[in-house]
Amino acid sequence: MVFNLQVFVSSFVYAAVGIAVFIIAFKVAEKILPFNLVKELSEDDNVAVGIVMGAVIIGLAIIIASAIHG
């Protein structure tokens, strides 16, 4: 198997862009929601909020994957 630097770099760039989008989405959700998202997830162990945020992450992952594959 031949190591292709262009494939490695493009994979790294797509991963970085995807992580940045996830961080931005989390920050936007923190601003929009009427409660403290971090407190609900970490301290109160709110399963419903965890499921909703998981659905948001999966939705964004599908959108990012579609954008990458064209």
C-alpha cells in the first residue's frame, strides 16, 4: 500500500472542519437553550438532554459526510 500525502492531508482537514462544526454547534446550542447544557449533562445526568445532543451530533455528522462525498 502506497502512502499518499494528499489523502492524509485532506482527511486531516475534513476531520478538523468536522470537529470545528461540532464545537460551534454545541456553543450555539448552549446559547439557544433556556438551561445550562453542561450542568444538565454532567451534574444532573439528564438522559433526555444527552439523547437530544446525540441526535444533533449524528445529524451534523450525516450533513458533513454528505458534503465531503459530494
